[in-house]
Amino acid sequence: MLEITPLHYSVLSAALFMIGVIGVLVRRNIIIIFMSIELILNAVNINLVALSDQLQNLIGQVFVVFVIAVAAAEAAVGLGIIIAFYRNKETVNIDEMSLMRW
Amino acid sequence: MLDTFVIPLLQIAVLVNALLVTVTFLVLMERKVMGWAQARLGPMRVGPYGILQAIVDPIKLILKEDITPANADRFVFTLAPIMSLVPALVVFSVIPFGPEQPYYIADINVGLLFIISVTSIGVYGIILGGWSSNSKYPLLASLRASAQLISYEIAVVMTLVSVVLTAGTLNMIGIVEAQREAGLWFAFVQPVACVLVFIGGLAETNRLPFDLPEAETELTGGFHTEYSGMRFSLFFLAEYANIIVISAIVALMFFGGWMRPFPNVEALAFLDLIPGWVWFCGKIFFFLYLFVWIRATFPRYRYDQLMAIGWKVLIPIAIGNLVLTGIAKVVL
Amino acid sequence: MMTDATEAPRRIGQAFDTDELVLNMGPQHPSTHGVLRVVLRLDGERVVDADCVIGYIHRGVEKLCENRDWTQIVLLTDRMDYVAAATSNLGYVEAVEKLMQVEVPRRARYIRTILAELQRIASHCLWLGTHAMDIGAMTVLLYSFREREHVLDLFEEYCGARLTYNSMRIGGLPLDIPTGWDKRVSAFCDVMETKLDEYEELLTNNRIWVGRTRDIGVISGEEATALGLCGPPLRGSGVSRDVRKDEPNAAYDEFEFDIPLGTRGDTYDRYLIRLEEFKQSIRIIRQAVEGLPEGPVMGKVPRLIKPPAGETYHAVESPKGEIGFFVVSDGRSTNPYRFRVRPPSFCNLQALSRLCKGHLVADVVALIGTIDIVLGEVDR
Amino acid sequence: MEAFVFYLLATLILGLGIMVITARSAVHSVLFLVLNFLLVAILYVTLSAQFVAVIQVLVYAGGIVVLYLFVVMLVSLKKAPELRSDSRRVARTGLLLAGAVLAELIAIVWYTSANGSAPPAQAASDFPPRLAGDAMLNTERLGWVLYTEYLIPFEVASMLLLVAMIGAIVLAKKNL
């Protein structure tokens, strides 16, 4: 227990991943779903950094940088869509977002 | 054990206390300097020349009733001032007052990045404070504040990058040492960057002429309109701590930190009799005075003008400065 | 967390205005100059509509006046525009004098002119300070109040009061000037001129100040006339209308002075005009002090003032604009049958919602400042 | 010491993660998300990835989440969406699906630990961007790798950000 192996980090990552997945599947507020996706990305990042440390290899950290860039892009576009949608339908409930156009 | 826990804890205790005392006297200084600039005396009643006002003010703030507005989000309402103060204090952990222990708490390699990232957390206090008050003026102010802080942060960070290019390190001590090696303060090497960072710092600390988030004549006090008592004083403390942070950053990055002027000129060696941290504090004090001076002089920008200056003036200049620095670095 | 009442109405089938916000500015807002309440409808920070709500200090001054002796009313006129009491006094006493056909001694008319112009300087000082304060230049407030104090000292020396002077009487003045007062007035004029440069240094060429006031609240001359504006807001739009020149009262016809006019009709022009009016006021005061004639300060008026039956309207140029008094006497009682004031602040305030539209919240305070209202006069 | 820090951080991270998805108010969710990210950044520091940690705070906590907060503040002025939808049915399906994923993950972890195969440290050691002692600092090394090995992906990422920025402006602007 006292020695922290990459497995520990993997479990932590998996658990955080799960929390994110549950959030995506259960919550209906699209903003919270987006935040859950951020949690999922973070879970992946933890794994990458932990393995990068374990393998003494920087690729993991490089990928974290890319993941963060993608997350930023995703957040910007996603939130833009939410704003546009909210302006039209005054809702952020994902169940009501069933139409492709309105 | 002693080195890992006791000494840093002592340092933190000394620094935080010194900071809080500095803030109270900074408020006094602001009131005094503003008074002199405005043909009046400033506080005069408490103690000789009103010096004890610095002690009375915080006592008054703490003793005041702490009001939570009806329908406010109590949890967030309480958390917001804390979230705004903590980053301001945390930043000081990497600000060196001298090149060796015990003049700094932590000497980390990404010192400057650490400062930038931690100060970027401070915006939460303002946004959440404005939102949780359940009132329109604070809400407007917090929307203004978040837009303002984020846009000016871009300009400031880009400018700081050009200084990092010049110094070749992100370490705060390294940056100061680079100025010793260059024999020149970076204020002379990077004058544009120096001005940009200072202007950006004015905007990031919500000071005139960029004090839109708390413009009392427009938004009746801005994001902390609904705050009182201890929670208000936390916001207050955070604002002034941030001013000290900006002054310290400018002093470190452009004015040689703890070094005397012209560190390579032997003829001025007698100036070394003054200890480094005194030089540093003196420089900080000068910039604090500059903050107050500017406040006494200028009117306030309008929101759209503020954004236009941030995006259309400061950021292009910052990028241009960065590119020029890069070219100079490659050519020289 | 908006209440339901303030939610923008849903217009089905159109784009919903989800980000329109109703903001209540005042009556306790720090920069509505008293108890003005402005209900703003905002799109983001842009003002879609501004609605002035007034009446928070309505005291019924006009009705009160109908139950007072003619002489007692002077005191009530102080309380309307309480930062420019002397010009209100002047307007009222001249209206009654007009009704009674009383001849006022020349010395009294000269002193009245000096008082009115000193009052203009004091009032403009207050305007400049608060206007600059609203835009964030705090220091100007304290500088201009320093000069205002000087004027108030002069008033105090003359009539004993610093704010509500009650300084004129029907037929003349209650008192002659104290010894050496005229010297001190002209000394003040010299001081004031140098201080004006200080204000200009802080503001006139300040980029931020120009940026905040240039092209803000532009109103054309025709529109300003149509809205019934008066005083500096009207002249800022280039309309030459100044009661002092057009229908000279007191001793204005004996002095030389210019009426500054604006070209663009924006806030910056109105600022420049008021600054120029400082200088013109100083010019008038200098001429008046130099040419101050000897003689009595009180004309021949009966002990009991009972004007003949009739009505009259008399306007003077107050610092805010044209202040007019409409008085009706039934010729029998010792109080007016009807008393009505045309207050410049009230008329100028009408333009606020027109000026605000399309500007930002921050401009609203600048515009309230540029109109230069006193709520005591708006509500009466 | 290391274990203590890890367990503390892990507990807090997971706890805050759960609070993010269970908080009733979206603003609280955002708050917990920020704290979660800050703790993850501390975790990165313990893994001697200072640069990534700082980027995590600067970009994630200081940038992206502020964006979320902005949108939440704009949107949550009205009542929460959960209140007016039949959420229980969806939630049950969601939990079921999540349970399936959880089972899968547990199976993987159990299988790996049972077989005792640690990650093949040797296999990757030949790959170029290996850590070369303490000669270079973390930030410098990362920069070196990013601008040599991964130059093209890096540029692609910057293009992605540019496109996202334009896209977001086009989407969110009311009238262009």
C-alpha cells in the first residue's frame, strides 16, 4: 500500500473516468455534461502523466499538452453552441436538444 | 524536518503577516497621497498624522456586521472572497526578496509561470462574488471583470514571454541574475514590455483608469457591492495584495529585484551597504506610489474602450515585441 | 437570478431577447445626483431604453408658494435649485418687480449680477466636480470644490448663508455689500482664472476624458430645441439662446460677454462650453465690480407687497439654463394666486432617455452629469 | 509520505469529481471542477511534471473553466433543466451503462494485477525523447520535444485552436 505504483494512478484515472462517464450519462444539463467530459479528459491526462513519469519518457506530457489544447477547443465551440442554442430555445436540457435544425 | 516544515512555515507566517500589515499601511498611504494630490490632508484624526488609521480601519471592517443578502448563494458567497485572497497570497511563495535563503520560500523552475497561473485563479473570486450576491450591479461588474482580467492577462503573459526570452529562464531568481549578467535592468532592455506589464497590471488589479469592475459611480461598488464586514475586507485585502504582487513582479523582472542600480558599476558599490531586500521593498514601494498617483490623476475608461485597448493595442504591441525579441535573440 | 417581472417578454416566433436586463439605477445610486431613478433596459451593457422616474423629493414648492406672502417666497425659491439659490432668487424677485412695475436701483442690479455670476461659477464648480467624479477623475472634484468654497465664503460674507442665501428682495437687495467685498471678489476672479487652467490640464486634453465624452450623447440643434432644452445643453448643440443676451435682465445689457456655442452637440462640447462660461462669468464680474455705481440698493416698494391683478412670466439664465417664473396675482391677497416655475433641470432631464439610447451604462452617468440636474429643482 | 500525499489527493480528486456531477447548482459544479483541476495539478507536481501542472492551472482552471462559469452564469439565470424533465428514466439507463463500463474497468485492473505485468518500461526506453538525467529542466525538455519531434502536431493543434476560436465567435455572436 505504501508504495505508489502506476497501477494506483491507473485506478485513480479509471475511477475519475467513471465519474465522468456517469456524469455524461446521468445528468441532463448539457453544461454539466460538458464538465463531465472535462473530467474524463483529466482522467486520461493523469494516466498519461503517471506513465510518462514511470517510463521516464516525455511523450506522455506532450500528449497532455495536446489534450489540453483539444479540450480548450472543445470547450470554446461547445459552449458557443450552447449559447446559440440557449438563445433560440431557452433551455440547456439535453433531452430538448433533439432537433438538428430549428 | 526543520528544513522541510518549520522554516518554510516560519517564512510563510512572517511573510503573510508582513503582507497584511503592509496592506493596511498601503491603504493609509493611498489615502494620504490621494489627499495631498487633492489639496486636502487625508486622515488626520487617529494618532499623529493619522498613522493609527491603518490599525483602526481593519478593526472597523472586522467589527462590522457581516450581511448576506436574501436569496444569495450562501456557500459561494462565502467562498468567493476566500478564492480571491488565497491566490494573491500564494503568489508570494515564489517571489524572492533576495538570492539566497531565507529570502524566498520556494525557488521553483517555473516560477514565472506559477505566478501567472495562480493569479489567473483570482478571477474566480470576482466572478463568483458578483454572481452569488444575487444582485444586478455585482453581476454586471463580475461579467466585466472576468472579460477584463482574461483579456489583459493575454497581453501581460505575452509580454512576459519576451522577457523570459531575454533572460532565458522562467525562474524568478534566474531572471534577476540575468539582469546582473546583462549589466542592465530589463527596463532598459525591454522598455516596451515594462510599460505594457505595468499597464496590464493596472488592469488586472482593477485600478484606475481600469477600475470598471468596481466603478463606484457606475456600478455602485462593483462585484463587492453586497459585501460587508470580514468578507468585504478579504476582497479588499486581495485587491491590495494583488497590487503588491504586480509591483513586485515589475520590480523583479524589469528593475533588478534586490539589486542596486547598475549592479556592474564598481563606483556605486557603496550602495550595496543597503541590504538587497531593502532595495527590493523600496522598488515595490515606488510602484505602489505610482499606482496611487495614477489613481489620483486619470478618469476611468469605458468598458468598450478598455477592451479595445486590451485587444487592439496591447496585444498587438505585445506580439510585436515578442517577435522582435525573438529576432534579436536569434541575430545577436 | 432575475425576478419574473424583469424578464424580457417572450416573443414567440422571433429571436428571443434573452439577454435584455432591466437595471434600476437610483434613487440611491451614487451618481444620479440626488434621488433620480433611471430604469434602464440593457442589452449586455448597451442601453436600449432609459426611463426617468422623478418625484422622490417633491415638496410641492409651487403650491406652498401660493400660501405664502410674496416676500416669503424668496426663501422657498432657495430650496429649488439649492446649489444655485441666487439665480432662483433673482428670477423670482424680477418676476414680481415686473408685475409691480418697480424700478430697481442700478447698484442693486449690479450687485445682483455679481451674485448671479458668482452663483454660476459655484454651480459650475459643482457640476464639473461631480461630472468628472462620475467619469472617474476624483481629483477634479476636490479641486473644483476648493474654488466653490471660496465662492461660498464670499456669499457668506455678503448674506450670512452658504447655500440657501435668501439674498434678494422685491425691489432690490436686503443689504449693501460689506466693505472690501468687491476687492475680494475681484481677487477671487484672479485666483479662479489660474485654477481653471488646472482643471483644463487635468481634463481637456486627457485622452481618456476626451474618449469618454467625445461623441457621447450627440443631439442636434433642431432636436434640442424640439425637446425644449435650455442652457449649456442647448448651446452645446450650436443654438444661440441665452436669456442674458436675448432678454437682458439685471444689468447684463451693460456688460460685454460672449455666449460660447458648441458645434457637435456632444458631451465634450457641453464640457467646453461650461468651462468657457466660467471665463465669461469672470469677465462679467470684473466689469461689474469695476463699474459698480454708488447709490441705494433698495428701490421704492410698499411695506405690504400686493401686486396689481395680472400675470407675468419672467425668465433668467440660471447655471442650468433658462429658469422661468410664472406668477399670477389676483390683486387682493398678499400671496400669489398661481405660482409656477419652468425649471431648467426638469426640462433638460427630458433629453436623458433620448441621449442614453445606444450608449453604454458607463455613459449614462456621464450623460446625467452633462445635463447637470439638481433634483430639488426637478421635483420642486 | 508519498503514499500519504497520493491517497489524500486521490480521495479529494474523486470526491470533488463526484460532487461535480451531483451538485444541484451548475455554479457549484463549476467550483468543484476548478478545485478538482487544481488538485490534479498538484498530482502532476508530485509526478515531477511541473510544466504540465502549471499549464493545467493556467489553461484549464484559469481559462476553460472560467468560460464554463461564464456560460453557466448566462444560462442558469432561469431554473435548472432537471426540474422539468423526466430525469429518472434516463438516469436509470445511464447508471446501468455506467455500471457496465465500471465492471469492464474493474475486470481490466483485476486481470492486469493478477497477471502482475507492470508496464514494459524497457520497451519505450529507446524512443528518442528520453529523459536525459537532470541536464535539462522539465520545461526546457518539453519545449524541445514539442518543437522538434512534435512540431507538425503542434502546429495542427494551433490551427485547431484558431478554428475553434473563429467557430465559437461565429456561433455565439448574435448578429455578425
